[in-house]
Amino acid sequence: MGSIDLREKAISLANEAVTADNAGQYELALTKYVAAIETFTIAVKYERAQSVQDTIRAKCLEYMERAEYLKKQVRGETGAPKALRAGGGKSLDEDDADDDADFEERPPLTEPELVEAERRMEEDLGQLVGMNSVKVQMRKVCKQLALDIARRSDGQTVLAPIRHCLMTGNPGTGKTSIARLVAKLYKRLGVSLKDHVIEVQKGDLVAGYVNQTGAKTARKIKEARGGVLFVDEAYQLTQMLQRGQSDFSGEAIDEMMKVMNDSGPRAVTFIFAGYKKEMDQFMTYNPGLESRVKYRFHFDDYEVPDLEKILHIKLKCNGWKLAPDAQAQCAQIIEKGTTMALRARYNGRLVDNLFQWASDELNTRIKIGARGAELVTISLEDLKTAVSKFNQQRPADRIREAANGTEAGRMLLLWGLGDFCEAAGEKEYISLLDLQQLDEHAMRELKMLVKPADARRARALIASMRAEALAASAARDQLYVPADCRDIREWIELVGCAPAASTLAAHGIHFDVLGSLNYDDLKEMGVTPVGTRRRLAKAIELFTAQRESAKATAVLGALEARSAGPPPGGVGSMEQRLSSIREVISSVLPSAGRR
């Protein structure tokens, strides 16, 4: 049994606490909250993932605050405590019933109305640059929905509708724009009641403590009701889960899947978006999720002619223009001044940056007294200088994107090594444990040793992580004592190696270093005879292998007994436990107070 078992036990206790709390069983809830916090403070010692540690800290603070409040209530120092509810006011079902009362069923569209809906969609698509494959897919969606409407009007059988979409591609390729067009199309065809798009990311759906993620997600689903819930970078919901780490993202996915089979104009349409590779992995997380998503759009990166067209459109919309020579050479300047990789990284955002930087150059060049067209005309030199800036700097937002979603990336960013996040991700350095394994050869492969400053920071980071891991391991070793053994002499006798007890005592061997001994060490120490030495070496191997699981099992057993009912000493005993927890939170969770 390891850290995951402890964490799951703590979550289970917290669930029981919330249930008792909401049922008005405040003394039992207090007991469960305290047991949950105690379990979490033990589990955090065995967590290497910073994100999981942060989640545990947040939960401990939340439950500690509630436990302190309930303690006063049990003593009669306060009025009846407020029940824990997710949101307040009416329940979601009550609000949905109110919405339903205002809704009138819309008659099926007539043929002219279907034709008009298609025409307006074509108008919208015509305003978008590039996206040829996406436009083809949009036309297929429109045709299929229109034919389903015709079948329904004619009394024919219509297959069970699946309306949800998957959109893959790099940032800046137009996924959000197409999501808005999908919302408009669905409303025009009567598939949806509204054409609004509610944009969310993981942080908008997932809470940092138990029993809150489902409610938080449900509120966003309700907000999107009758329209589209656009989940950007949806792959972040499953990355930790697919690596075997625990957070509450699974609750968010479960909450969404509950309503993904709903149909009718009031149902929510889900659009999941993100990078292609990561979204492909996201879809494999749950077979039920993949079966509920029907329409798939892939957004290719923009080519240079597309970027040139987008630039002209943005200039025209803002009342700006290019000088004749700049306009004639625009595509050539973009082609020569940027690489294919850089264009794929930015896509449409490349044009935004180019426009901004070119206007900055214009402002630097012209005088205060300039008037008329001179104020809004970008010259050839302005454009060339603006393009050159892509090679002079690396925008911070891209570095953050490369770091986002991985513990290794966030740690590199924290140490000023953000430029290596992408390379580390490509080599699948995902967790802090992965990062800890970096050696000189691996750092050289990632180009970390090219610049002396980067090399110093990289070596310092790895040395710091390894030192921290060794210190944590040593601290855990010092805490462990095998069952039924008061000291190492008793353990040696228990494993049938009593003649070696005095030898190990003479060398100052205790449980904290026992696991590091091997057969050669025992021989050098003078453990005899050979049979005893071999038996002891095997016993030490078994001791090392069982140490973590035996310790976790013992902790869980004690917590089971403690959480079975109210504390034996009443509130006074609980006060002692709360006081002890406060000390633990200030030591084991040192960053808990810095929120």
C-alpha cells in the first residue's frame, strides 16, 4: 500500500465527512474531517508531484477551517452551521425546471428556411481564410442535420442524434471561430435553443478539494444550456489521470458525460479542443467519451499566403494599410523572416504580433506632426523590422504553453529554463521524477549546456531535486520500525541471525541505514558465519522491499480504528487532535499559509 492508497483513504473519509455534515451529524462530521486531514498530512510526505501536493494542501486548509467551525458548534459556541452546498440558491434541477417552463417547442424548419440557413453558413465560412478541410466538414454537418430535419418532417426514422465535436490543431488556427459558427448553425437549424458559446478550461471545471468539482462543472454546464460548452485544452483533464496520478478531473468528465446523451434544443453541445496528439490521448481515456463525439475537425497550420490575407483583412478592418512596396513584398518578407516551425507555433497570432510590432516601428519613425495617411501607412522597413523580431525574442506565452500541463515543464519554467520545456516534452520528461533522472548526456541532448548560465541553472536544479529526494527518503527511513520490534537487535533475532546483533551494534547500524547494506558490507563488517551472513542479507532485502507498504498499512489500520466513531474523549480529545494537526500543517505543509 503506498501514497495512492493513503490519498484514496483520505478522499473517502472526506466524502463521509461532507455527507455527515450535510445530514446535520456534526460531531461525526468533525471526527471524519479530522481523520481525513490526518491521512492527507501523512499522504503528502510520499507525494513527489508538486501539483498533487498543492491540491492536498488546499484540501487540508479547507477541511481544517470547517473542523474548527464545527468544533465550536459542538461546544455550543455558535448557531447551527450552514450546510455545505455547491453554489447556493436554487438547485440546478429547480433552475432547469424554470427554464423549461419558458421554453416553447419550435416547429420543424421548412425547406426555404433550411436553404437560408445553409446560405448564411456559407457567408460565414466565406469570411474565413484557409481552413479548406474544415469548411468541407462544416458543409457535411449542415447537410446531415438538414436531411435529419427533412426525415423527421416526413415521418421517417432518424438515428439517435450525436451533436458533440472534437477540434484538433495548434493554437491560432481558428478553432474558437469555428466553434462559434457551429453554435450559430445549430441554432439556425433548431438543433440548439441558443447560439452562445461558453469557453472553459480545466481551471473553470476542476476544484481543489473533494466533492466540489462535480458542482463546479455542473454550473458551467447549466450556463451553456441550450448552446455550446467549448472546453479548450481539454486534454489537461486527463493528463494526470493517464499518468496514474490523482486529481479531481475525473469528476468533471463524469459530470459532462452524464448529460452528453441528452437531446433536444435545450441540451448542451460539447466541443473539446486542443493539440492533436494530446487530444487523441484524451479521447482514449474513456470509451464512452469517444462514442459520444461525432464530428471531428482538424485545423491545419496557416500557409504564408493565408497569413498575408489575414494581415490585409486586419489592416483594412482597423483603417490601416501597407505602402505599395510593402504590399508587393509582404508574402516574401513573411516567408524569409519566419520558419515553418515558427509559423506553426503562432499561426493567426503571428499576424497579430506582426501588426503590433509594425505599428510600433511606424510610431518610432514618424514625427508628432504627422497627419493623414502617414499615420496609418506601414512602410517596407517597418514590416521588415517587425518580422525580424520573431527571431530576436520568444514570447513568454509560448513558453508557458510548453510548460502547461506537465510538472517537469512547470519546474523548468520556475528555474528560468522555460526555453527547454518543448524539447523536454518531446523527450517525454513529464513528471518531476523524470526530470530528476537527467544526467550530463541528457542535458546536452536538450541543449541545456550550450549557454553557461543555462548550464549552471540546469545542474543546480537537478542537484537540488536529488538532494531533496534523498532527504525525504532518509526522513521516511528514520520513521520506519518493523512490527513487533522495539530495536534492531530484536529484529535481527526475529530473522534468525542473533549472532550478528553485536556486530551490527558495534558499527552503529540502525533501521535508518539498514536497507542500504548488502552482502559485501556484511562481510566487511565481519558478520560470520557465512550462513548467518547470507540469511541476514536476504532479510535486509525483504526489509527494504516491505518498508513503504508495511508503514502505509500500519498507518491506515490506525486511522481506520480512529475514524470508526466519535473520539473517545469528546471535544477535549478532539481539541488535542486539532492542535496536533495545526502543528503538522505548519511543518509538513509549510506553504499552506501562503495562498
